[in-house]
Amino acid sequence: MQKLISYVLTPLYLICFGLTLVIFHPVQWFCLNLLGYKAHKRSVEWLQFFIMRSLNVLGTRFSFENNFIIENNQPIIIVANHQSMYDIPPLIWYMRKYHPKFISKVELGKGIPSVSFNLRHGGSVLIDRKKPQQAVTAIKNFATYIETTKRAAVIFPEGTRSRTGAPKPFQKKGLLTLFENIPSATVVPITINNSWKTLRFGKFPMGLGAHIKFKVHQPKKLSNFSNHEELVTIIETEITSAITNE
């Protein structure tokens, strides 16, 4: 029955989602080219807000639990598990004061209204997984940008999203590269639950009624850890142990 209802609601969601992307593409261009970075940042944030509202059509809900004070006058490395593309809009919206920027695959840098524009021009980095050495160099340059501007780098160390919610082992190289090149950063681990359920039936129809939950764990000052490999293990354990998929 749920899947039948989803066949009815998914086209309505896709219309809302598509219109949001199409409308915000020229809005982003206008803000960036005529008003500058701050205006562009706000346009990107509101883009995420309306993407989340589009998901409400499917009964999707969001909750964000953060019991910690995170200063925003420092570079931040946000580390999270990855379950679907719908992990990203809430991260940008709820963490907006920290200017989150993403490490993303190069394929997403073209062809998607609004999303590709932001990835190319908003401070994120696009990497080609088929060229690992080039990717490492790009991440190093990205890390220098984060260290200098005191913004937030977002990384999903699993490398690819989990289609069932079950965590995949962390691929450490990108995360260690960030640690090495953003020495003054605070690391913020975040567990994401249930976003995979938006795609439980595949791309069509969409899953209904997912309650996507974000849980922020204890932030960690990178300078307090001399062994970065050990820190990665600590973070991975924290994140994955809180995955419930209730």
C-alpha cells in the first residue's frame, strides 16, 4: 500500500524538487556575480531549505541533535556516514553558520541545475576517483582553503553511500589528508540515520515517511591528537555505533 501511495506522491515531489533546482540556479548566479560570496552562501542555504520542504511531500521529517557548542572562528572538519544524496541539504542548512564545503566526485560538477553550480563556484572541491594522485592534490588545496578561511570541510569517509544504512569501512586517505593540512581544525563527527529510506524502492518511486536523524558527537580538537590514525578509528567507532535505522 505504501509503495502504491508513493507512485502517486513521487511525481509531485519531483516537480517540487525540479522547480527548486531550476529557480535557484539563476538566483545563485545573480547572487555570486553581482552581490558576492555572502549573498551566494545565503542563496545556497535557502536552496537546501526548499529541497527539504520538497521532501516533506513524501512525509520525510528531519531532526538534528547537537548538544555541543562549536565555535565558528576556526576551521572545522565534519565527518559523517553517508546514506543518500539527502544527507547533504540538512547538513548545509543546520550547519550553515560554519560555511560547509564538500569533497565531491567530479561527475556532479556538471549537468545538475543549482547543485553543479554550487559545487563549482561555492568553495567545494571536485575530485576524479580514477586519478587518485590528482585527487590527493585537490584535497590538499581544498584543505589549505579551509584552514585559511576558517570554514567547514565535509567528508564522507565511506567513499560511497550505503544503500541499506549499514556502515561501510572508512577509507582513511582523504580524511588523513585533511587532518595533515588543517592542523588547527576541530573535528565534528555526525551520525546520519534513515536517509537511505528515501530510496528504499530505488530512484522511483521514492520511499515515504523517512525520519532522517542527525546526531552530533563530541567535537575533537585535532591538535590534541598526535596519532591521526587512532583518531580516525575513534571517530569511525562513534559514528557507526550510533547507526540504528529505526
